[in-house]
Amino acid sequence: MSKVLSLRDANQEFSKIVRLAEAGEEFLITRRGKPVARLMPVSDRSGKRVLTPEQEEARRELHERMLKCYDLSGVQPFNRDDLYDR
């Protein structure tokens, strides 16, 4: 669950909330009560984005839906150059 911070509070305590984000906490930043940004940790130093449990579930559901809708059994492998040649 994200902690909600106003933009003003986030600005005043930015170093502190970045340290907390590094430790695994997530923050939702609002401007005039409306969400405008999310500050969350990355999985490692590679910079790869970490999905929240809700995002991971949505990604999984979308992937399952795509697999049900598209029969890819007869599709030949291709690369970007093949697409340009078409």
C-alpha cells in the first residue's frame, strides 16, 4: 500500500522519502489532492522497474488473455528487418 504525500511534503522531505523508497516503501504524491506521481523502489541497481502486486496481477491477466485470443502456432519467427522488407 502506498503512503500518500502532498507535493509540498515530498519536496521538503525528498531525501528521506528516497531513502525509505530504497528500503522498499512506495509513495503516492499528490498535487491539490490529485495523484500526480508514484515513487517506488527499483529491484536492483540495473534500474529495472519493480511492479506492484496489483500491476503484476494485471500483467499476468493480460498475458493470459492474449494467449487465449491469438493462436501463434503457425507464425514463423521474424525480426525487425523482415518487417521493413514487407
